[in-house]
Amino acid sequence: GFQDAIFKLGKVPEGLQTDNSSAATHRIKKDKVMREFNQKYIEFTDHHGVLPQTSNVGCPNENGCVESLNGHLKNRLEQALILRGSREFDKQEAYQSFLEDVLNKANKPREDKLQEELFFMKDVAPIRLPEYREEFSKVNKGSLVRLHKTTYSVPSKHIGSDLRFRSHEQF
């Protein structure tokens, strides 16, 4: 989502604030509360030239304005779905378009403030990072592979082969 936002804007903020989720951080020692950024997250923020920041552990109120906006967005989406009369979409693209329309309407009153902020931001890096995780797995004699702690079956013709998998967040 961050890459989509900065490439749409063409600009990058100075910092990227996150909570202490395992996607961005890990515990330094099992018995301690303190957390450090994961190497992949550091590589991501370095690539985009942003300073990684977190809220303090056990202080969810530090991200209160973001959490509040998430709640408002959920309500806005619920109302838009009610007005639409259906939660069914023919294609994923139709749902994506619906979301963009709702978000654009919500952000319209903030356009002037955004233009002020963009003046102070850096240009976005010209290269997007891949938005998938690549993994290799050998197919065992039972025609199974293990990915992300989950077992999958594949056609038996691949037994003994090393297969490359790309897992995307959307799927």
C-alpha cells in the first residue's frame, strides 16, 4: 500500500510510522519488550529513502489519529456499500474502482493541505520493489511442497523438482 501511495503522489514523506507488528519488527530478546526493525523492512525504507519509526510498545494511543481514521474509513465504506445496494462485485477491478472512488471522495477536502505537504517531500525512487515474496521449495515424494508453514500439493510430474513460488499479498 505504501508503494502504491507514493507512486501515485510521486513524492515520499520523511518518515514511515508503523506499529510493532512482526511485518516490520521483531523482539531482540524473548524475555524483553524492546523490538528492532526486521532486515527486509530496513531494506524497504532505505530503498524509498524514508526514516522508519514505530509507536512505543504497549502504547496504541500514539497512533490514535491513524486508528481513528481507519474507523471512519470502515464506516464510510459500509455506508457506500449500503447506498450501492449490494456487496457483490463482478470482478476484482470493479471492487478496486469502488474503493478508489470512496477514498477519492474522502480525501477531496484534504487536497489543498496535501499540495502544501508535497512541496516539502522528496521525489519517489524510480524503481518499485517487488510486491511478492519469492521462495523455492523441493517437491517431496508425496507431491507436496511447504511454503510459509503451509503444505500444498502439486502435480506429481514435479516430484523431486525445485520449484519457484511467488506469493502476493492480495492472493
